[in-house]
Amino acid sequence: MPIEIPKDKWTGSIRAVTIGATSAEGGTRAKSITVGGQTSMPYLHYEAPMPNKPVIAIEIKSRKPDDWSPLLADAWGEAMADPAQWAKKAEEAGADLIVVALTLADSPEDAVRVIKSVLSGTGLPLIVWGPGQAEKDNELLVPISEATKGEKIVLGICEDKNYRTIVATAMANGHLVQARTPMDVNLSKQLNILISDMGMSKDRILMDPTTGALGYGIEYGYSVMERLRLAALQGDAMTQLPMIVTPGFEAWKTKESKVGEGVPEGWGDWKARAINWETLTAIALVESGADVVVLRHPESVKRVKSAIEELVAV
Amino acid sequence: MQHTITFTHEDKQSTAIVPTGAMLSDAAHLAGLDIGQPCGGQGRCGRCAVQVTDGNVRRRSTLRLSPDDIEQGYALACQTVVEGDVAIHVPPQEKIERRLTTDRVVAEVTVPADYEYLQDQTVRRVHLRLSPPTMEDQTDDWSRLQTGLRLQANVNKVNVSLALLQTIGDVLRAGEWDVTAVLEYPLEHLEQPLRLVSLQPHHVDEYSPLWGCAIDIGTTTVSVWLVDLVSGGVRAQVAEYNGQIARGEDVISRIMYASKKGGGQELRQRVLDTINELLETACKRVKAKPEDVVKATIAGNSTMIHLLLGIPASNIRLSPFITAVNHPPLMTAREVGINAHPEASVDCLPGVASYVGADITAGVLSSGLDTAENVTLFLDVGTNGETVLGNRDWLVTCACSAGPAFEGAGVVNGMRATTGAIEEVWINSETFEPTYRVIGAGKPKGICGSGLISLLSEAFITGIIDKAGNVNLMASSSRVREGAHGGEYVVAWGEESESGADIVLSRVDVDNLLRAKAAIYAGFTVLADTVGVPLETMDKVLIGGSFGKYINIEKAVQIGLLPDMDWSRFEFLGNTAVKGAYYALLDWKKRERITEIAKRMTYIELSADNSFYEAFTSALFLPHTDMSKFPSVAVALSSKVKGRRSNVGMTE
């Protein structure tokens, strides 16, 4: 007897969001990247084709980080001291996007210079994060936004207490924003409402529901992302946005990744463990519906990329 | 074409000549009349309503006017265009306010029509004329009094306390055997003897007041009503913050404080001080003395009753959340520590559970929910956010911690709804300048609950704060500024205020208000979900609380405190707990009904699953994360979008 696989019929769909602009589109990128556009839960190819596959962004810093794991320093080598070089290496490592994370030590002039050099070092679209302090974020992101008008950079990170300035400058200069909320469906919706209330097009918002690393709350993050996706497919306009998550940041702050000595022998090889941690965190999130995963180690990028290829193969 | 507009205001006439298409408000201005336009002339507030008595006008917007109003010729001056010679009557401002349909004024307290002192009251006064003892009649004083009661008042058996017995010999002689006794008839066990409450050495006029008091001990506010038990009339109403506030704003922190060494005793004394001061103030108003008060009926949440009686309350806080007593026995003022007549009976009304106390059972009584035919929602917008849903057949209830914000506590410039409190605010959406109304019409001292509701709503609708409550510092007004705790909005400058300091709404205040309204909204939505009754099907929503005299329903809906439904279904009842205590004070049948209500109510524990938390976070937004639940607010906002954009200097 033939068995018919039941198919869900959804009323909603995820918006397709394009990051980066080519010269034809008013920017200087070699290509632009489109994410989102799904009309079913992830990878249910028998229900609906997946128009855009998940992409990988590699996180680089505007200055050589002194608090990153030596394993990451080994992987990137000298390039870490030069953001343009680092971005170039990241592109070679298979990145679809580059995240440039600015630091508190950057002046607005430094920040603009770094971003411009990265733009010339790579043809990939960019995501630019402020150092994570409201005033400093605004101080750095506004001039960057103005200096890169039309590039369709993702500016971040907007939070409910500090989104206005970033959104206003993104709107004025044709960029996008990343909207981060602490692992809660309602809070995600609320920030998306606040941002779109300012007049920002919903085609220019990536939502960042925040996540935890494997063993550090990933289940909760996974479930929030799944629920956001379900709400979106059920027709909730304020959740129909592609999701960006930062498994690299989360995984590399766990003890399992950070510490190489004085840990139980059973934990095995440090490097293998650290890369596994980042890879598994990222793949779980990709499976829950993440559209952009931000990673740090080139080896993890390779592995996550191959996992994505398997997932999207029909 | 020019037209003559004639205005009549307070018997004075003035005229203006204006062209076709001129706005009535402009014509009034030309005529030298100042018609208030708190909302900035956008037809939002309805404060500029005037009556067209003759001539042709065109109304661009009739928001705020009922069909009846239009029938009577009312028009909003800021939304009405002149099309010919017109005669206009400008009503006094106060009259306009009373006409507005969005306001709900607390009903004046009226004595229940069926109140019969001699049948309903448990405390009664009896005049006795006793024969003096002689060498021949050697009956002892107490027996003589009992005989008098039997023969003259048909009282067969009466009890007396030792303290009172110690005084009767002197009182009988001082009154020369012409005395007045106050007797208390037993409530539940009618075969029990009566109790002698007081004996006065003179004849008291039958119709002179016999004093009782109804008390509501709220976590934040204590209310006392002084009542003449003979006529049933409320003669004085006083309220003050609970003195325990200094030791914690919510019941949990009070219980924790009470568990410390000496803490319980201190809290007990603090609330007794509050009650006794209020009693004294109330008595002074009617030229009586607290000792004249012979009966007190007390409502209050379970924690407040425990703390009043000095009963350890710690188990209320700990799972499985058990009170020491839900229904305390009758006591005397002497035992409890209330400075009424020491023998006055003190009746603490029965509660249901740890978090649904006698304030709610009394509130159900006074709101009439227990006799309602259709499903009705009763909200007590107080510190503990209790909700009751049901009708005459069933009652379910829940409680959630809302905090004291709507009673004006825990808010920088918050205050109780008394003289000097800003009770309503309108903000001009172009200039961000506020117009406010102060209780007593003097200089403002602070903002009370109803003022906070309308201020929050106006700040939101005009774009001063966003849906998350962030103050929009890009707004071009000196009233919007960076304060000590983030952005703030200045409602009244120092030169206008009583204290000389600016009266502000701070970011912290907004957060407290948001949490309070979210808790209450989540409480009743989850309760309604639990029993499967959609909010839209509620026949009525009864609102209790101590915001002030008014609650502006529209504003309460705009901030998402109340559900977005037809305003006619809302009824504002004021402090329902003290009113319930008042009814129980008067009438023993109503007192027994409260006992029945307490037995009938089913308590739903909100912390049993995470549905409350979900509902709470989605309500922690203005008006709500799910805008489809607030269609009227969406309309109000969309009509403002243009203005808001231009104010932040942004274009798409």
C-alpha cells in the first residue's frame, strides 16, 4: 500500500533578505547573498523547495584580539593583525559573508578605515558589529554607515534598549540591521516591531534570537528558533525574518573550547574538541532553521559547509 | 464668503467674522475665547466640544461624539468647518469633561435601598430606664441590667467582658439608671448569647449616629470608611499608604521581613498606626471619637490580615502556600489593637487562599459578580492583581504580582489619588506640551494611578516613548531629556509644581507601569483561557482599584491594561474591597454571602505552568506584542504615524 507523507500547508513564508550590493546594485561587492524565502520548516524538501540555503559568516575583529583562543590564532596566523588580510583568508576558507567586529579601542576614523580596507580586501558582503556598548556602537556605526552608503551592510547589533540610532542610519544609507533579543519569542517579535515602526523595511532586518553553545543552553535556543519559525509560517508577520546566530562566539567561550590543560583526559584532544564544539553547535542551529551562522575557525567552516550541502541536497 | 460666528459662553456673547471653511476653533480664538485643545487640535481628546445652536457646519471628525451628542448639535471645535453664519454655545469646561464617554467616574456610595438597621445590623443600641436599687430591692447591678434588657429589649441572655463589668456600677449610677446599651447580636450561631459592647450613662437619641467602620488593608493603600450604622450612610472616607510600605512593596517582601526577629511585631504596629490615624482623622471629620466606633469590618489580602493579627505569615510564601487562617473568628478592638471602643467587634472577612484574600471576596460581593447572570470579569487593579471570572453559577480566581505602580507607589513622582495629584494628562502630538488636570485644581504634587495610565498612553500615542517604553530622545522638546535613570519626560516644570521640583515620568516608572499592566493583562487572559471563555464573550468587565475618581477606559486600553472591547462593557467600581466591607458591616445577610462567596471560589495557580510567563512577556509591550488584539489602538497609532516621523526628522 502506498503511504502518503502528510504535508503541512502554511499560510506564511519567510522574507528573502539580500545582503551586500554589487556594482549593478549600487555597491562594490563581487556578489550579493540572499537568505530566507522559506515556505516550510527547514529541509522538508517534499513540502517545499528551499530557495536559499543557509550561509556561513566568518567573524573577524578590527584589531588582533588578545582574548581569543590560541587555537584560533594558530589557524589565522599573521592575518589576524590586518583585517583586510584576515577577511581575504576568511573568503578563501569558504565564508559567504564577513562579520567585522569593532572594538572599544576603535575611534570612528579607525573604524571607517578598517571597514573600507575590508571592503577592498574581499568581495563578500559585510556584517559590521559595534563593540557592544550602546554609546560606542552608535558613535562607530553612524560614520561607517555613511561612508559605505549603498553597500547593503548589516549593521548591528540592535537591542531593545539601543536600536534607534542604528536603524535610522541604516535607513538613511541603504543598509540592513541585525536585531538581537535574549532567547524569547515575544522579545524577538517586539524588537522587530520597534524597528519596523521606525519605517525600516522588513526586507532589511535579520533577527538574532541569541543562542547558547552545546551544553550551555542550546536546547533553549533551538526551541525558540523553532517556535519563531512556526509562528512565521503560521502567518505572524513580525517573525517572518531570516535568523542569524553566533555559534562561534558561544562555542569559543566554553571551557571545553578555551582550556587545553588540566582537564580530564577523557575530554580528548583539545583542538579536535574545540572545533567539534563549534561545528556541532552550528549544525544544530542550522537544523533548527538558522539562515546565517557566524563562525570563527576555518575548519568548522569547512565542516558546517559540508553539512549544509547534505541538508539541502534533495 | 465671510460669515459671522456668534459664541455664547457663560452668558457672555462674542463674535468673529471668518471665511467659509474656517475652523471653529480659529473663529473662537478670533472671538477672544480660549477653548482648551489639550491634544493639539487633532480631534483626539474631545475637550473642545461646543454646541452648534444655529447655522451650518461640517464636522470633519466626530470621534468622541456620540450620535446623541451630534443630535444635540455638539461638534468638536478643532474638527469643524464653518459653512455659514453660525451660533455656538460654549459649555463650561467641567461640563464637557462630564460628558465624555471615555471617562468612568466612581459611583457615589449610596446606602443600599433595602437597609433596615433593626433587621440587618448586628450591633444595636437599646435605651434602658432601670429602677434604682433600694433597701428593699437588693438586686445586684449586673442582674438589674439583665432584667432591664429582658423586660425592655426582649433580650434573654447577654454576655459581658470583665473589663466592661468593672465599669457598669459607675456607669449605671452616673446615668442615674437611665442608660444606653450597645448590644451585638451573634452572626452565625443565633442561639448564642448576645454581647454587651458598651454602656453609656445617658439616653442617646434613637436617630443619632452609631458608628462603625469598614476597613480595607491593601498592600499599598489602607482605606477606612466611617459609617453611621443607624442610617447606613458613609460619613467619612479616608485613605493613606500602608505604613508597612517602608518595609517592602509587595506581600512577599513583607512576609520575609515579618519572619525576621521583631519584624512581625513591627509590621503589625505599622499597619495599626496607619489604621488608627485614619480612624482618628475620619472621626474628627464627623466630630466623633474613635472610642465611639463599636464595630469594624476588615477586608484585606491574606498576608495583610495575618500581619494585622500578628499571625506568622511565612507559610503563605512557601509551597504548598497555606495560610494560618482564612477566616479569623470575631475579635474585639482591644485584642486586635485598633483604637475603637475596646469592646467593639472586629470582623475580619473570610478569604479563599494565600493569594486570594478577603479583599477579593468583599470585592466580588460589592461588584455583584456572584449574582451576575452572564459571564463577567472582575479585575482588581491593585498590587496583587487579583482577577475573578464567573457568574452566579461559578467563580474562578487567580492572582499575580502587579506591584504598586497603579496606586502611585514605586513611581518617582507617584502619589495617591488625593489633592494635588495629576489625574489626567493630554499631550499635544506636535509640540509634546502636556495639559493636565489636578485633583483639587491646585498646583500638582505628583501623579496618581489614573494620571499615570493616561500619561503613559499619551506618551506612547504621541511617540514620546516607543512600544517597549524607551523614551525617544530624538523627540524635539525640552521636556524629553536624559534623566538619572535613562530618558524621562517632564510633565510639570518646577515653577508649576507644589514642591518646586520638576514632575517627571522616568524610564524606571515606565518599566514599573509596563510590568504592572502586563501582569494584570496576563492574569486575566490566562484565567479566561484556562476556563475556555474567550474575552470577547464577557458580558461585562468590572474594574476595581484605587487609581482615583476616574479611569479613562480608552487610555487603559491603549496601554494594554484592559482588553480592546466595546467601552460600554467596562464598569469602574473604585475600591471594591472597602465597599464590600461596608456592605458586610451593615448587613449580616451580606456578611454571610461573603462566606458563601469564599467557599464557592476556585483558585487557579498561575505558576503551575509557563503559560502565564508567556502571556506576561507578550503583554510587556505597548499595547501588546500581538497588535491584532488591539485593533482600536492600531487605528489610533496609524493616524499618528505621519506626525511621529516628522518629529524624529526622518523620511523613508
